[in-house]
Amino acid sequence: MSDPAWVHSPMMRAVRREPVEWTPVWLMRQAGRYLPEYRRLRHSTPFLDLCKNPDLCARIMLETVERLGVDAAIVFSDLLLILEPMGMRLEYAGGGGPVLGNPLRMAAEVDRLLELESVGALEFVMEAVGKTRAGLNPSLPLVGFAGAPFTLAAYAIEGGSSRDYRLAKRLMYSDTGAWDALMGRLARAVTLYLNAQIDAGAQLVQLFDSWAGCLGPDDYRRYVLPHSRSVIEGLRPDVPAIHFATGNPALLPLLGEAFGKKKRPAVVGVDWRIRLDDAWRAIGHDRAIQGNLDPAVLLTDPSEIRRRVKEILRQAAGRPGHVFNLGHGVLPQTPPENVVALVEAVHELS
Ligand code: CP3
């Protein structure tokens, strides 16, 4: 039997650091509130209901991929859904960020977070993966994803978004035993969840540690790295992974270290707070890199976008292993035609 078409796609080739015809590009939050068709759908359907409807999830992502002309799809879902079957009450309160109704504030409460014994309660995500894969052009890979243990722990402890993560840090710094127990439980859950997404049809996975940048490198190494490494090392063999964090470029070599010693294709996701060439040097050229346009550039116009794309591609210097992306998710205020202009600019200029 011959390989499925996505095996030789620019995205999968770049992830394996093979030469490509054009630099692949996809965007975090490529389907979302900046799109009028998404807003229309959301008008009648609460976000959680949307996430639990595999047909709608598949439709949103497939329409978006078609409209934008990107080189990969990501499952339409959310980072925090995994916390529900682990015993947390999750709500997306009107327009604001997510809220967890019963946060784990003290070390003694950590045991309220249940071990995820199976992904049965998250079957709707696997169905969304399967339906998205089935409807997607076979030459495009599908990215599965999960939150990294630290970002999930921070949400579970803070109960929502936070400016300084002081409650999470208090627990982490004051009770290492409770912290490691919590992180271990999350790491096992995330490993199970990502492997289930791979079984359901994802070709690669991205681990989002969106909040890890609030830590310095020594604390990241001590309190976070072992758990993220255990997730990545527990993934099905040979499946490529993207490890992404924002906010602190000093963490980049450590995000790379989390891949351990296995030969799995490794991609480190980088935000805009560091130049792409400096980031790649820090990560090591034996790993692929994803990034790193500031999402705010998409609020400007196609000529500025082109200029900034050219600059990032110049820093990538034609070296195999660059996946173009934003440094973080598309902002809700972004004009959709600017996103299309970005994708066209990357394809044309690379
Ligand atoms: O990238 C995609 O298009 C796929 C879908 C996706 C969503 N969330 C949909 C979503 C992905 C990959 C995520 C990941 C996610 N969720 C992260 C990691 C990425 C990052 O941004 O750092 C985080 C931290 C979350 C948690 C989360 N979910 C927040 C903070 C919010 C509210 C703020 C916001 O940006 O809207 C959400 C809600 C959410 N997740 C929406 C979407 C489309 C908006 C919900 C709505 O329609 O109101």
C-alpha cells in the first residue's frame, strides 16, 4: 500500500526537517471569533455545546482550512475540556475567558482532581478528530492537541485566567509532594488523551504550555519539565510533536529538552518575543521550529504583513524545518482577508 498523501505534505516534511517546495503555514486559533461564519454559529450555540458536537467541530475547521488555504488543520476543541471528566466544573461565561467553578486552591484539595482512567467521557473529541480527518484533503495533516500539565494545573488552581499565577505558584513552591502528584495525574491524562487523538486520526500533536512563560528556567526545569517530558515520551512512537509555550524565550532550550532522547520529529513553537534566528539557535538546528509572527501584525494591512513575513523567512534562511505560524492565536479583531493575505505571502515568498 502506498503512503497516505499527507506523509509527503510540506507540513509533515518540514516537521521532519526535509526540504519543502514552500514553507507550510497554519495558525493557532485559525477557526474562531475573527470569522463571521464562526460568530454566526456561536450566536445560536454556546461554546461548550459546539465543542461537544463533532459534526459542527469538523465543519468549522474544514470550512476554515478551505477558506484560508493553510497547510494543516487543527482539531476544533478546547484545552480545558479534559478537566471536566477529571471532576472540574467548566464554564465559558459570556465572552470572557473560561471559568472553573471548583478550583483546587490548597494542597489538601489536589486529590479532588480525579485520575482520568479512560477517554470515554471525551469520545466527542475523538469523533471530531475522525470526522475532520475524513473530510480533510488527504494531502493535509491534522494536528491533535492538549494543554501541557503546567497550563492545565494553573487553570485548575487559579480557576480561570490570571495575571501572575500566584495561587498556582504558591502551591508549587510550598508543597512539592502535592504539586508532583497533581502534575503526574495531569501528565498521565494528557498522554492518554493525545494517544487517543492519534488513534482517531491525528497525524501529529501540539502540546500547548501557554502559561509556562510566567516561570524562570530553573523553576521550569524543576517543577514542569519532567512532567511535560513524560507526556512526550509516552506518545505513540514516531508521531511528531510540537511543544509550544509563550512569554519567556529563556525556556526555549528546555522545551526542546522535553523531547528526551527518542528520535521522534521534534518541533518547538516560538512566540514573537525573540527573533526566529536567535530562537532556532537556542533550540538547536537539529529540531524544527514553528512561528513566530506577532498576531497583532494581522491588524495592519497586506503590505505590512508581507514585509514581516519576508523578514521571518529571511531569518529561517531556507533551512529545512520551519513551519510558519503566529507566535500565539489569531486575535478576535483580525480582518479575515489579512489572514488570507498572510497565507498567500508565506506561500509566494518561500
Ligand atoms: O486553533 C484553533 O482554531 C482550534 C481550536 C482551539 C480553541 N482553543 C478554540 C477556542 C485551540 C487549539 C484552543 C486552545 C486553547 N484554549 C489554549 C491554548 C492556546 C492559547 O491560546 O494559548 C488556551 C489557553 C485555551 C483556553 C481558552 N479557551 C481561553 C483562554 C478562551 C477564552 C479566550 C479566547 O481566546 O476566546 C477559550 C475559548 C475558546 N477556545 C474559543 C475558541 C474558538 C472562543 C470561544 C467563543 O466562541 O467564545
